[in-house]
Amino acid sequence: MNKILKIIFIALLIQSCQDKVEISSIDSVNWEKRSIKFELSDSLTQGETYLSVYSQIYSQTEHRTHDLTATVSLRNTNREDTIYVNKAEYFDTKGYPIRTYFDKTIFIAPMETVEIIIDEQDQEGGTGANFLFNWTIKPNSNEPFFEAIMISTSGQQGLSFTTFGKRTK
């Protein structure tokens, strides 16, 4: 019996020392709190925006890459109108879907920003990752603004750059 307890203890100790990689910055519970509980009017304008995001970039050769942390910002630039984002899909370099962050309509209040963080350890997207956002706004409202900021630091050196969404529909 003592040997079994020692084995279990050692196994638990080893398990607790292993790194656990978080791949999503915002718990699905937070998306659930943002989801709307009513049907949107047919009179609203719908659109789709494409946003390039880099989980990795090449350095020196095509055989060496740097991993990046990406902050994806979903911004409402309206002072008075709420906007709605219906879906946020994340794709890898080859165009394969990696994950859908939400597929229930969420709201973004006037002048509010909501963020998705792609952790530096999350290399699934690769060098050509991207998002598609489906959204809904009131007629004559400003469209949502989507941007990504990628960053990596090591010692005293760092690099960072941004990308901006482009409306596709």
C-alpha cells in the first residue's frame, strides 16, 4: 500500500511540474456574458472583415521563425451605437479553421474595445494566420474596426507591428 501511495504522489508531482499552454486568452464564459439574448432586426447592415494575424514570422531564412504574441482588437468607433459581432473564426496559414472564438452574437458598447489574445506558445496559426469576423450594425453607423498587434521580446530586443482589417462583404 505504501508503494502505491508513493507512486501516486510521484506521478502527481511530475504532472504538476509540466507546463500547461493556454491557447485562448478569454474564457468562453466571458463571451457568454457578452452574448445578446434577443433577435437582431432585419433592418441592420451586415458585413464581414478579414484580418491577417501572425503567430510566427520568418527570420534570416525560411527555416527559422520567431513566435509572436498577438493582440486582436475588436473596436466600436461609434459614440452612441452598439455594434454586434456574430462570429470570430481563426484560420491557419493553409486556410484551415483552428477555432471559433464565439458563434453567438456578442455586443460591443459605444467606444468599447474587446480583445482576443493569441499566446506566444500558440503556433497553430503559423506565418499566415487570419481571422474572419461577421458583424451587424445600424444603418449609417461606423463599421467595427479590427486590428492586430504582434509583439515578441527577448532580452533587450523586441519587435512589434500591426495589421488592419479589410472589409470583404
